[in-house]
Amino acid sequence: MQATPAYDALTRTYTRLHHLGHLQALAGWDQAAKMPPKGNAARAAALSEMAALLHRMRTDPGLADGIARAEQEALSDLQRANLREIRRDWQRANALPDSLVQRRQLAGSRCEHAWRTQRPANDWDGFLQNFREVVAVAREEAALLADCSGLSRYDALMDRFEPGMTSVELDRLFGDLRQWLPPLIVRVRERQAAQPLVLPQGPFPVEAQRRLCEQVMRLLGFDFEAGRLDVSTHPFCGGVPEDVRMTTRFAEDDFLGSLLGTVHETGHGRYEQNLPREWLGQPMAEARSMAVHESQSLSFEMQLGGHPGFVACLAPMVEQAFGAQPAFEPGNLHRLITRVKPGLIRVDADEVTYPAHVILRYEIERALVEGEIEADDIPALWDAKMMELLGLDTRGNYRDGPLQDVHWTEGGFGYFPCYSLGAMFAAQWFAAMRRQMPELDAHIAAGRLAPVFDWLRAHIWTQASRWTTDELARRASGETLNPAHFKAHLEQRYL
Amino acid sequence: MQATPAYDALTRTYTRLHHLGHLQALAGWDQAAKMPPKGNAARAAALSEMAALLHRMRTDPGLADGIARAEQEALSDLQRANLREIRRDWQRANALPDSLVQRRQLAGSRCEHAWRTQRPANDWDGFLQNFREVVAVAREEAALLADCSGLSRYDALMDRFEPGMTSVELDRLFGDLRQWLPPLIVRVRERQAAQPLVLPQGPFPVEAQRRLCEQVMRLLGFDFEAGRLDVSTHPFCGGVPEDVRMTTRFAEDDFLGSLLGTVHETGHGRYEQNLPREWLGQPMAEARSMAVHESQSLSFEMQLGGHPGFVACLAPMVEQAFGAQPAFEPGNLHRLITRVKPGLIRVDADEVTYPAHVILRYEIERALVEGEIEADDIPALWDAKMMELLGLDTRGNYRDGPLQDVHWTEGGFGYFPCYSLGAMFAAQWFAAMRRQMPELDAHIAAGRLAPVFDWLRAHIWTQASRWTTDELARRASGETLNPAHFKAHLEQRYL
């Protein structure tokens, strides 16, 4: 084996970044799940200091030379994959001048902070005052990232979340979806209108909900020796691969929200808990991308969570948690979970109408970043697209319209497509599993979930960022992203 | 006002250290209170990386020059006090070579980790295998610190916790205590043996205990908007001044342990929450020393917690928490709280026998650091001193003997005296309060604690590290540490 001193030095730097990032991730989780309100200013200052420190480490002038020298060394395939991810991380950190990074942070946190009260107040005009600067900074950032990557501006922003995905490809994928989704929604709604449905009777005590969520997380293989479940306003999966911090939220009048939200986050959590340990600390050992990450949460929430066999396993747990009710009969519980109803709020959407929310946002944010529209144009576009895609009137309701998501407030343009790409990948993974295991649905109905987890572990979790998303998909399922599986899944489940 | 560029640069460095130390403190709290077991290796690596980073910042060669130049600048009294603390912090960080810091960390964490199972197994010989290295490293450290400070070796270690305190002074203070304490214990025991005592009848549900503790913390002025109460194996007060993280532990068969432990930690917590905000981030804004810190926890736990007037305020809360019992009658509750009984375990000791535990440890650790005894000699000395001071036979019981504390496993020699110095200071603060406020005890009995907090805030909390401990004591109480107040307090309360 030849010596690889430059490569070795890079891995040491990235191990240090990983260790310090651990403290950053923990503080982020704590801020959302545990921190008392008066701690916020000190926490923000501490996190900002750490962000600056990590940025300095990533923009150390010596790194460029180190990467160039490492690329001349005799590296194994694995090392070369890691170096590819190191270069990617380095490029992203070094593409932007410090002044822009600071302006982005400032504009984003000002807009996000004001949005917290502007959203309940339905104050679109107030929001615009801050949001215009967020858009201006994002366009500058997009231009710089586009220059050094050769991508279009929007694609350059999306590349932060889903490397390799382009708007040309998205236009193809979503253009197709746009055709068949609205009529599918109509057909499903007609079919479901004829089905009997018994609603659950609350209240559902929070402690009982918490125990149920933990029981289901155990069924789903979450390792409580290497993670926790806590409560936060907006559920998320944070922490580090060695110690995954999941959150949920409880409402006494509805247990399905926390239960399915927990199933969703458990998918993220198991991906993180099963990233390859032998490479931990290196970019190659991180989750492949946000679309692949969402494909795990949606494999759990949608592919499993809406599976009639899995719901039949859940039903007795639900009954044990809250006492027997007609609504908890497995068939009825499944109808409750898979009920399709166009609504204003993305995070409350079912799996059939969800892509409409994503397409709408994608079309708006792409045009916004590319300079084809201005921030002021958003409400009119929103109203038109909601009517077109879901038949809903949203005029004047900014609160439940363009003000509903946190993503744009912080300039997170390019993230939304990952949700639907993840739903498509999830359907593709389960289609591949079924081809390889014809008895898959019988396993699930019997509560034998190990074959599902084994497949995901082998094909997704332990592969981390060893391959590009396309190559990961080819190795896992024999093809790159193919939306036909998602369409087939929805038709099979809902028609 | 003259420009003070060198001083200003130092304050910026210390603000950065404060911000990064925030993340370190949070991760330490989380490790004890929230972290799942498999997260430990990654957390240890992250904390070690951060410790190394902070150490590099503190040992930056430019700092020495900066301090020297700042000392020539025209500084205000406050700035000069801050510079004194900066120099102190810098000296401590720069006195030890990196290799020794690493060996200390390694020896300490190895010994502490093995101790967790060696203690329950009563395995003194196994403990010795690791502990000898801890002692060897501590002696090297003591020698280096002694060289650069002019202190004796033990004093140089103690100086980390209580700057300015010496073993000559401790020998005087503890030598005095050693004379009057054993006969006092005998007299108190005789007196208490004649008093009726009704024991509380458990179980005491954990949720009710938690609510009681939070209620008492509110009575004691803890700001829950700037801190939390959680559970850990060993209660402590951590976090940062802006966000204090207190912990306690609950046992269903005993509520007094968690209640008084919480009162104790609340004293630490209020000190931290009331450090001066305008200087936060600078060494001058930190708590004066560990003896002064313990003087706050013991002002709360012993001066207030054992005060008959305060106990009369507690009694109805206890009754509300667990239902009425004869044991909760105020007089009986006070007798329970102030019951004196020599025991093997320091952390369970009452305020009268507690100093015996400290004196024993001080005498052993001083001799150990100075090289007058070896680690192997500890059990025999322990047995002799426990018999002499408390009349207890500890032969062969290492578990409840020299293996009971965590301090020595990590080389924390010099800390134990702070507990009894703190008890003495607490008595001195309350004596000063009574001189200035003759109606103090009536206030306390009426549940009016604000005068106590106002006094502590003005004289201790907001003074932070502006003065040396001696000067702080003089300004607060008119004299430096005077153990007569502690003796008078015990005699007044227990005879």
C-alpha cells in the first residue's frame, strides 16, 4: 500500500470538523427541544461563533493544496469516493465570500424571526420587507455557486441538498406528475367518499401517546441506546449518527399526527443510526442527500405506515394505548391513515396530494431564483396554482399560503423538491424489495419488518455517500429515479 | 478615556472562549442528564476536540505579549480586576505542557470509567491499578504549578478551585474544627436521642416530588425562563449563567434527599443566574471560587433549609405534595431535616458531621500530593480517621470508604476543602445579614426570602470575581473567613 499523506491529513481535518459539528448539532437540538427562552441570545452567539470557526477551518488556504495533492495519490475506490465528497464540501464552503455568508445569515435570521409573528398575523406585506433581502442574497449566492459549478442558478442552490439533480430533470418528473395527479386525486376522493369511516374519540392523554410512539419506534427498530425521543414545536430528526435526537409534538385531540410524524422521523433516525461506523467522521459516511433521506422517512411513514398489513399490527397497540374504540378496527384505522383530502397545509397533507404542494413551491421558487418573477408576485401565483392543482381558493390567506413554511424565510430554496423525490425513491425501493422478495407483504402483515430493514440497511443506510444518488439508485434498484413506481404505488393503494 | 487596544483584544478572545465554552458546558450537562449510553464515545471525542481547541486558544503565544501590553495600558479598576483574572486563567493554561494535559485526561477518564464498576464491586486493588497513574500525573502537575506560582504542591492544586487558600490556613481552620467537632457531635446526638421523631411513610411518587422541587425552586427565586431542572445520577448545577441546568435524582422511598439536594443546587443556580450580565464572557464575571460557590449552595441548603422558619414554610408544600402525615408537622419535619447521625457517606452527611468527612479527605489528599504517603496507604488512614472523627468502623468497606467519591478518580485533589470552607462562609454571610437585619429570622419564618436574596445578590452574586475571596468576604461581612460563625451557628441550631 502506498503512502497517502495528503489524503490522510484531509481525513484528520474532517474528523475534527465532525467532532466539533457534534457539539453544534447537539446545541441545535437542545435549542429546539430543551432550552428555556432566556437562553436564546447566548445560544445564538455560541452557535454563530462555532459556525464561524468551522467556516474558517473549511476555508483554510492549505486545504485547496491538500485536495490537489491528494488527488495525485494512489487512493482506493473508497478513498476516492471520500475525496470526491471532501472536494464537494470544500467547494461549497469556499465558493462564497465571508461577507455574503454573514449577510445571508443575518437576512435569514431576521426574516425567520419576524415571520414567527407575521405568519399568525397574516402579514404578507410585513414579511415582504425582510423577504426581498433574503431573495436578493440568495440570487447572489446562486450566481456565485453557478459560476463555479457550471449549473444554472436554481440548480446550484438545489445542489446543496440533492447533488446532481437539475431543474431540467425536475421539469420532466414533475411535468409528468402534474398531468396525472389532479385527475387521480379526483378519482381517489370519489372512491373514498363511498367508504364508511369512524372517527376516533379523544382526548388522547399525552403520556399514553408518548408510550405508543416509543413502542412503535421499537417496532421500527430505533435504537434507544443510541438516541432519544423528545418534544419540539416542529418535529425533526437531529443529533449525530451515534446519538440521534428525534422530536415529535403531541395534541390531546389527535394521536395520528404524533404517531405518523414519529414513524416519519424514525425513518430519518434509522438511516442516521445505520450509517457506516468505520468511516464515521468522513464526508463519505454521511447520508447521501436530502432526497435519499426523505426516501427513508417516507419509506417508513408512507410505504410502511400506510400499508394495510402494518396498520393491522398498529391497531392493537393503539387500542392498548387508548382503550378499545370502533375507530381502531384495523380496516377503519387504515382508512383513517390513508384518507385523501386536498388541504392548504403541506405538512398536514396526505401522500396523494402532497406532491401538489411541492410542485407549486418548486415552480415558484425556481422562477424566483432565476429572476423570472419577484417576491411580490408570489401570492397571485400561489392562488392560481392551488386552484389548478388542488381546487382550493387561497386568496388573501397568506397565513396558510406562502407564509406557512419556514424554508423560504431562511433562503432554503431548492429543498422542497427533495420531499417528492424522496416519495418517488421510497416507492422505487419498495418495488425493488417486492421483486426480490415476493413474500414481502406477508412479512409486513405478520409484523416481520426485519426483511425491510435488512434491505434498506444493505442498499441505502450503509452505502452512505459512497456513490452518487444515481449510482446508489442503480445499485439498489437496477435503475435511476423512475417515477412510474410512485404512480403505480398510489394507484395500487388508492384505486 | 485612553485607548486600550491590547486589553480590548484580550476581551474579544475571552468572549470567544465564553461562546465556545457554552457549547462545552451544554454537552457536559447533556452527557449526564440526557445522553443515551451508546452516544458516549462520540461525545467524549467531541469534548476532547473542544478541550484541545480551547487549550490552543489559551496557549496562543500572542496572549502572553497581549497581557504584558495590556498591563501597561490605562485601565479602570474593573478592567484591572478583569485583567488579573485573565492572567490567572492564562497562567493556569500555560503552566502545563500539552503532553501532561493529555496524560492527565487519559489517566483520569480511564480511572473514572473503571471506578464505576469497581466501586459497587468493592474492588480497591483494581482501582489502585489506575489510581496510581492518576496520583503520579497529579504530582507532576502539582510540581509544575508550584514552580510557576511559588505555592506548595498541594496548594498549587487547590488554587485551581480556591485561589489564595493555603494548607497552612486550612491546617489552622480544620485544626480548630478537629478539636471541637467530635465532642459537639456527641452532645448533639445525646440531645436528639431524647426528642420524639416520626418518620415519613412512603412511597413518594416521583412526579409529586418533581412538582414539589420545582415549587420550592420558585420559592427560592430560581428563574425557569433561564434554566431547567432535570434528573442525573449525580446531582449538579451546570449549563451557563444565561441558561442554568440543574439536576437532581428521585427515590420513591425518600423525598428529603431530592428536596434538599434541589435546594442545594438552587443556591449554585441563583449565583450563576445573577452573575453580572454586563461583563458576561469575561473572567471577572465568573463565580469567585468553589468555596464561595459552595457558600451559596450551603446558604440555601443549610442556613435556609435547616432554618425552623423556612421548614415551617416547606411543611404545607410537603403536605400538599404527598397528603397529610404526622411526620410533616413543622416541628417534626425540622427534626427530620436537622437530624445528626455519623455515617459512612459524605454526600448523605448532615451539616454537623459533614466537616469530618472533609477533614479526613483533606488530610489524606494533602499528604498524597506532597508525597508523604502513597495511594496504597489510603485505606488504613481512612479507617483510622473515620474511627477517630466519627467513631465508625470502615475496615474492608472500600465501597463506602475511599471509593465513594468521584473527585479523586479524575485527579480533582484540592476540591474537598471547598465544601467546608463554603459551610463556614455561609454561616458568616448569615451572621452578617443578622447584624444588618435584626428581623431576618422573622422574615424567613414569614416566607419573605427577598431580603436574603437581595443581600446575597448585592454582596456575592453580582460581585462575581471582581475581588479576591478575602476582599469579597471583607466587603460582604467586614472580615475574612472566620470559622467562629460556623461554630456559633451549629451550637445555636443544635444545642
